[in-house]
Amino acid sequence: MLFNSLQFLYAFLPITYLVFWRLTGKMPRYVWLAISGYVFYSFWNYKFCALMLFSTAVSYLAGRALLRWHDPGRRRLCVIVPVVMDLALLGFFKYGNFAVTNINTVVSWVGGTSTLPILNIILPVGISFYTFHTITYIIDSYRGVITPTRNFFKFAAYVSLFSQLVAGPIVRFRQIDQDFENIDRADRTADLHTGWSFFVIGFLEKVLIADTIAAVIDPALVRYAELSTVSAWLCVLGFAYQVYFDFAGYSDMAVGLGYMFGFRLPQNFNSPYKATDIADLWRRWHISLSSFFRDYVYFSLGGSRASRLLTARNLMITMMLVGLWHGANWLYIVFGAYQGLLLILHRMVGGKWEGLPQWTRRIATFGLWLVGLAIFRASGFEMAFALLDKMFTWQAGTSFIGAGVLIVMLVIAAVIAHWAPNTFEIRHRWSPSWVASFAVLFGIGLFVLYGSRPAPYIYFQF
């Protein structure tokens, strides 16, 4: 089910909301949130609810064991076993066929024969996100950062919380543990206006900006070989703003839904296109993912505490894993390696870079990001090389339908992304003019939905 679908807006959300606030006490609300999360998830494929329940149960039992056992050996097992199981499930569903394909290819290169079968594997929506939720819970419990909960339904509600279940943000248990504890004393009206404001802004970002841009550039990129240099740059720019407003819109809607149910979800986007260097951009872009890999991978490898060479190694490994997290595709790994290289170079020339004017650093950072997105958006290496070739060598080509609409949307998107305050910087006050403006824009968004099928979020595939 999509946030930008009529069934969610007219059925699931009103029912879930009204029943939740009619219930009293912690346990009934925990149970209802858990049930609603599984119902929400089942709209994609109800069979995979069992997989999420299994991962939830294993992590919950590991937390209970960590409460009970103090022996270092047993405690390590309580971390290793469930984390390995979680990663094994994620690896099978997300990377199984990728591994088999590469093994068969390598064996054939060396003159051997390998006929490992390609399985008909369906990637469960959101598995990367809820797997990272359970992993952070286990590791933080082991480290003593949090106290594992004894209430299974509380933990099940945390893992399956529908607002952040399938595309994040990756919310750590400690970030909303207090909200869960106070769930029976939550005030329905305290953050209602803020919640609706976040939700509507995210809805507009997705439906009116991201989906409009996608409707123009997706058909054009299918015929990428025919694009001119100008058209190639317009398409890559379009994708940069599409992915920004698609995922930022989802994150804002998730935060808004959290407020409606008494939860304060963390900020996941902090105006990343205002960044002045690539490290700054990654601190602002998909913050929950970046901080996950920083805290649980980069720091675990040694971070920047070792030599420059080892620090460079740690950055490269971390960013290649970030790339691989986005999908079982060598292009994503190359995208991650490119980002790792930029981070390494930034550490090497940081002082000189900081001496440049701020506007120069912003433009250069965004330009470097666009090069990476050309790789990220491509369907294969042939398309990636073709796009980069067209972007950096002057080539004639055909224009594409909707170029004028795209240019208008790019101007609007650029003003918002590069100069306007983000949703966490806005004062969400429901004055008459604010309500009227939102009502008109929300009505336009609904009108668009009535006339077309709701577009899935880009990050659902990850």
C-alpha cells in the first residue's frame, strides 16, 4: 500500500487512526499498531508477513537473552546468531541471484563450467529497512545503549510501525522508546497540526513534483541513445530532483504520520542540496542510512583513528556497502566506490576546499553528485557510459516530449531544494491562509491521483 494511494487516504489511515485513539492503555495500542503494520504490509504480499514476524521474534528473544545472561560468551552469541540470521535472510532474498550470476560468470572466465540455478526470488518490500531496525536493536542492546523490552507487542509494533516500515527512515529503538512508553498518555491534539502539515507537504513533494518530473524523464531515458548533450543534462538534473522529492516526500509523510500517532520520528533529509562538500551532503542525505553505516560499519572498521591509508580503506568499504545496499547490481557498487573516492579526496584537500567561496563549493558538490546519479539511474553500464559521454562531449540528438514542462519543474524544484527552508525548519502553524493553500494544493494532488495510478516510491526497490 502506498501513502499516495486512495485506499490509504480514504480507508487505511482513517480506520487505523480512529481505532488507535479510541483505545486506552499501552497494551491495546501496541497490539493495534502491530496488527495495522502487518495489514499495511500484507497489501504487497501477505506471505512475507511471516518473514517479518520471524525476524521480529528472533530479535526479541535475543534481547530477552541479553537481559538474562551476563556471561560474555553467551552475550556475544546473542548478537552474532540473530544478526547473522537477519543478514542471511537479507542476503538470500536481495543478493542470492546476484551472487549466483557472478559465480557462474567467474567460473566460465577461468575455463570451468558452473550451472548454479537462477531462482525465482521475489524481493520482499522493505526488507532492508526492517532488517536494519532489528540489527540496530540487537547491537544497541548488547552495547548497553538501550534496555531490551520485555513486551513482545511493543517490539513488534516498533518493527512493523507502518509509517516507517517499507522505506524508512531507519528509526533506532532508543529514538522512539520514550514515545512507546508514553503511548497511553499521548495527547491526540498536541502534534496533530504539525503531523498533517508534514504529511501534506510530503504528499505534494511526491505527487506534484517527483511524479511530474518522472513522467517526463522516464520515457526520455528509455531512448537515452538518441539524447543530445542538453537533453542528457536535463534528464539527469530531472532525476536528481525526482529522487530528492520522492524520498524526502516519503520521509516527510512518515514523520507526519508519526506525529499523528504520538511518535517523533527523526529527520531523514536536511536540505542535502545545500551541502558545501560531499561529506556534508552525506550527513544531510538519507540521514538514518548514513548514520547507520557510519556507526555500525565505518566506526567498527576503525573510522579515522588509524593511518590515512586505513581511513581511506574504511571510507571506501563503507561507501561500497552503501552502494550495494541499494541493490544487487554492480552499478550500485560503482556508485558507492565513486562516493568513497570523493570522500577520500575531500579529506586530502579539505583545507584548500574550505578556502573557496561557499557558492563555488555548493555548485561543485552538486555537480559531482549529478555525475554519480547518472551512474545510479542507469539500467546498465552501457547506459551509464552513454549518459556520461553525452554529458561531457557535445553531441547532437533529438529533443523529448515534455521538455518545456520539465524545465519549469526543474526551476520550481531547484528553488525549493537549494534555497527554501526544509520541513523541519518551517513553523507549522495552521493559520487560515496556510490551511487554504494546503487545501487547494492537496485537492490538486488528489485530482492527479484520481486520473492515474499512484507511482511507487523509488526507495521501495531498495
